[in-house]
Amino acid sequence: MGREARRQPRRAVSGRVEVFDTMRELAIGHLGNVSMGGMLLVANRALTEDGLYQLSFELPNTAGDRLSVEVGAHVLWQEQANTPGYFWVGMRFLGLPPDTVRQLRAWSSMTEG
């Protein structure tokens, strides 16, 4: 296959982290991995091609805390997952506030233990 195109390293998410569409107030799937620039969503339905979404999720943090994240996200690609009814969706974050950037940077550099 081709060369890796990501600009930021991605970090796998331990456990199941639900992702919510805040505009529709419903769970649309769970996180596969996260980077400073975007995420892999394992969606429980097909999303709108090239669509824009407002999402929220909580990342596990040190000492059992949770990091609440609200982001705008753009669908870059999606494909049928191995499980019927599920889709892998590559999303790019849009206009992250500086505080969210700092939080994601700290989370992504955190070691699991």
C-alpha cells in the first residue's frame, strides 16, 4: 500500500469510548483511535459522505479521571466494517479551541499503565 499520510501520531483508545452526535443527541459509535488531527470512529450507521458533525466523547485519563472532549469533525472517508451494520469512518477535527488542543496533546503523550 501507500505511504503513511497522517501528520500526527495516533493513539489507540483502551476500552469502549462512546461517541455522541451532539446535534442529534444520540450515540453514533465508539472510538478506534485518536490523534491531534482526527480520529477513527467505529460507527453504528453510515454517516453522510463529506459530512460535518459536532461530536462529544470522554477519554480515559490518569487516576481514573475522564477527559471530556467536544469537537467539530469532517468525514474524510468511510467503509463497511467486518461486522454487519458497522462502518469505519476517518474524521478530521475542525477548529479545535486551544484548551482542547492542550488536553488532547497531554492525553496523547500519556502512557498507559
